Amino acid sequence: MEEQRAPAHRWRYGPWWHGAPDGDGDGAEPGRARRRPWRSTVLVTAFVLVGSNFAAHSQHLRVPLDVTARVLLLLASVLLLWRHRYPVAVAFGTATVTLGYLAAGYPYGPVLLTVAVGCFSAVVAGHRRAAWAAVGLLWAGHALIALWLYRWLPPSGDRRASLTQETVIATWVLAIVALSELGRVRREQWARERADRTQAARRRADEERLRIARELHDVLAHSISVINVQAGMGLALLDSDPEQARAALTTIKAASKEALGEVRQVLDTLRTTGAAPRAPAPGLDRLPELVEQAAAAGLTVRIEGEPPHLPPGADLAAFRIVQEALTNVVRHSGSRQACVRFVHDGDTLRLRIDDDGPATGADAGGSGNGLAGMRERAAALGGTIEAGPRPEGGFRVLAVLPSHTREDQ
């Protein structure tokens, strides 16, 4: 499992050269916060030591590199090991050591890279003012040395720095600040993109859970309602009319088999990510089966209008709405008759389910979950659901659904 999760964390805080957040920062991983950047620091150290040797050959007027110079170069580089945990201290530390190196008259060279890396790490960690102050300290100290203190500092016979030299140093300082700010902006952009991807993935997971919950509710509520009615009828007729009791048990067997099949189909989509379901989703073509199941539960259903051919999403939603409405009639209404009416007008389908019986309990029209599921299905397609008592008695569910999805337009 660790090997599988490693790639997901590889770019969690941006590219490897940005490093991890501070150990005491929000969202930092304890393991990454304590891990020092050995590889990058070793590379910088080698570059600084070797590059300074080459730079010394072309700067004969500067003090030759000695043990003290190499200790200062090594110290400035080794400080970078703590740049992720203590970015402010490292930024000022590299600037101070580099300033001491230059004040001793040693050759200019890659030692300035240590200041650039230290200040860059401080900026991307959020310590912008501290990084700017460290760079400003280095520039101000160098200007003071090059324009005034050079008389008393090595090398002997050194001359006052020219305007061109100071301009080059100032440009180098501005380049460090600009690159550091660019790195900070890019890091924040990565963080926003990562947060957006996480939020989108969470939203997709929530939508999938809601879809599965609706499917399971619709399948189980309808089938269990039929089973409940038939079981009660079978128990009542078991002694007086065994044939009717046998018919009730046959209906229970068929309803439970169908429910198991649909539940298995829903669960298969959970076990095999991205795989297509092995059976097509139910639609209005299965309306006759729904009418037969309702009749077995003692409810006569009359169909008015011709069920239209709909895209898969709208077809499933229309079927589930009819199924849930008829289930609510069986469970919560004293009516033994219901009417399902289809009116297809252009791009809109008006689906109406009426019953004329009084409610048999407090939950007239169904429980909150069933009505909420119907509304969610309709809203997902851009449609609406209205449910409530009819003026002439009974209960009505009116669904207005678009007959074309966005993909079909």
C-alpha cells in the first residue's frame, strides 16, 4: 500500500525543488517536515566549492582561497539543510556568512547561490519580508564594504567599486527576489489546483453515493412493499384459500428475485470501477411489469398516453418516479386505483400519477426520503417535481422532465 500511495504524495507540495512546508505549518506531513534536503544540498555544496576554485583563478587581485574561505563556503552551503524547517534563520545565516566571506576579500563566485537558495525557500514558505530583509542585508553590507570599508579590509590595495559593479549586484538581488516571488506564486497556484481537484473528487464521490442511495431506495422500497402486501394477504388466506396464498407466495418470489437482480447490478458498479453494468438500466419499457406488480399488490393502474422514447438518464428517472409514486400509493393510501398519465409536448415530458384514496397514515404521499429522491432525480435532469393532495381527494405527483439531455442537444 505504501508503494501505491507514494506517487500521489510526490508532488503534494509542488516540485521537489520547492521542498515541504515548515514543520509547524498547516497541513505539513510530519515525516516530510523533518526530512532534510540532503541531495540538493550536496549538489549545491559541490557546485559552490568547485566553482569557487575556478572563479579564484580569474580573480588574481582577490585574496586566494584558504582554509578559512573553504570553511565559510562549506558553512553557507550546509546551512541549506535546515532551509525547510527554519527558512528565516537560514536566509539570514547564508546572507551573513556570504557577507563575511566577501568582507574577507575572497573571490566572488557561486557562494552567492547559497543566498539565492536560502531566500527562495523562505519566500515560498511564506516569509517574504524576512527573505527580502536578508537579501537587503547582503546588498547593503556589500555596498558599505565596496564603497567605504574597502580601505581597511583585504585585499590590500583594493579600489572603490564602480557604479557598474554595484548595478550588477543590485540586478542580481532583484533577480533573486523576482525568482522567489515567481516560485511563491507558482506554489500557491499548485495548492489551489490541488484543492480544486480534491473538492471535485469529493463532489463526484458524494454524487455517486447519492445516486446509489436513490437506486437502492427505489428498488428496495418498491419490492419490499409488494412483498409486505403479498405476505399479509398470504397469511390471511393460508387456511381459507390456499390457491390465493400460493399466488401471493409466487408474487413474493418474483418480486424478491427482481429486487436481488437490481441490487446486484448496483453493487457491481461499486466493485468494478469504470466497468459498464451487465444489465441495462430499467426504463419506461418495463412499465407493464410495474403495472403487473402493482396489480399483484391489489392496486389497479391505468395508463393514459403513450410513454415516449427518452434518453437513458431521463428514461431511468421517469421509471423510478412512477415506481416510487405507485409504491407510495400501495403503502400509504387507501386507494386501490391509480392513474399514470404521459403528456409529451416537444422537449418536455409531463408525467402525472394520481390516486383517489384517502391517506392511511401520517405520511400521505410517501416518506420524506422517497419524495426527496424523486425531486433529486428530476433536478439532476433540469426538471421539477410537485407532490401533494388533490383538491378532489387523493394524492398527485406531477413531474416535468426534459425529454432531451444536454449531451443530445
